[in-house]
Amino acid sequence: MQKLSVQLTFFEPFRAGLRKEKSRFESYARWCKSNSGLWKPYIPGTLLRSAVLESVEYLLALIGS
């Protein structure tokens, strides 16, 4: 059995992409308006966590094969 340690460090909020009206993309990101009046997309923690776990499972599968 191999031990794998995963550590994530974010220096700024995770950016999902540019804001587009009525796009499917908006269902995957929450939009927050900053003090400067600009809209910034943020991926909710549960979606980010799911993406990280999926990537870790993929890496474990590569190591195991």
C-alpha cells in the first residue's frame, strides 16, 4: 500500500471563467460582486472538493496500474 499526501494552497479565490449571461457555466459557479463593482465567479467548496477527489482517485489509479 502506498501513502499519498495531497495539499492544496490557493493564493486567491479559485476563478472559474468569464461571466456570461444565461450560460450553463453559471450553474457551476457563484457570482460575487467585489467592492470595485466587478463580478467574480467562485466555485463552491463542494464542487471544488469533488473535483479534487476525482483527480486524486485518477492519480491513485495510475499509481496502482
